[in-house]
Amino acid sequence: TEPREAIVYEDDSKTLAYMDGDYAITKVEVQEQNTKGMHIALTASTRTFDWLPETREFAFTVVNAVPAKSVTLNGQTLPYDDLKTRGEASYYYDASRACLVVVTGAIPIDKDVSVDIEWAFDPPSFPVAGLRGVLSRANLALNALNAVQGAPGFNDASKGSLERLASLAAVVEMNVAAQDFAMVSAELGAFQSYLANAIQEVNDNPQSDKNRQAYAVALLTQALI
């Protein structure tokens, strides 16, 4: 696909020196690579100024993304940061937001940055757009029901689709950290069926608080929109 570009403009924000050309331009270019990966290139400003820091950390967030099998920064393979500490150059998958985050660590201000991402599986085969909203609403619905009586599955092991949906992010992240992408694929591919089952279970489960039940059903139903 054609690359997409963005320009970041900076000046000292205090004087009119920018009118004499005292400003820095950083270019960011993103290109998808036949659905198998993504290349991110950051071209540093060709000029440096006293008001610019010596180093800078960059964090690239790819939204509506599937997990990555591997990520390299300037040709070096990055470690996976399952604790999301963002202390050093690394990457992690945030399933609750359906996004991949790549952190560069401190980079000299005049150094270019090149990031190459290899997806764990073909993104078009696993559309995750809307996953963030579904998981957020599932947790709101679960908390609303547990505050009074208990969600379906609380006392019935044959049920529990709502709890499974609400905990999906943690399950996915655990398996990404373990490099078990077959399980990750299965869980992400099933989230819509988990949602449909959760709506049915909440509808069918007798609740002492009908208002909370209606609220939970509305939350889950609107997550489909």
C-alpha cells in the first residue's frame, strides 16, 4: 500500500525566531506491507537547537491491531514487555484497547528511527475494530450484576459467557506473552460469539434487580452497534 505521512513541527514556543527558520521538522511515515507487517520510519530533523532535548523516547501506538509476532527497532529485535513497564525499548499488546505499543527508549534527537512489525496473523482475517468498546461494556455489565446477585455463571459453571468476555483481554495478553498465537487467534476470533452468548445468558438469567438486568442487556446490545 501507499505510505502515509505526518509532519511534526516544533519551535522554541517563546520567541519569533521561527520566522528566521529556527524550527525543527520531524517526518513520520507508515506503510503496511501486504497485510503481513508494518514499517514505521521517523526521519529526524536535519537541524538541532539548544531548546531541543538531547534524547527523546518515542511510543508508537497501532490501533485496531492484532498482536505482533516480532518487532525490530533499527534492525534490533525488541523484547516483549508483558508488564507494560515502558522502561526500555520494547513492545507489548494491550488487548483491552486492541492496540500494539512500541516504545523506543531514549533516542538521540538527531537519529532516525525505523520500526518493523511482523503480525502474528493476517489482520484482515481478524477484525478487532470495536473490541475495545465491547470489553469495556462487558466489564460494566458484569460489575452491575455482581453488585446485587451475580452474573450468569456465578453459581452455574455451565454458564459464564459474560465473565469470559469480560476477562478476554487478560487471557489474550497472557497467551501473547507465551507466544501461543493459536490460542490468541481462537480467543480473538470468538469474541463476537462470546458477546452473543453473554446477551442471551443475561436475558435468560432471573435477576432480583430488573433495572440492573435491563442496564446490563442494554450495555451489551449497544456494543454490537
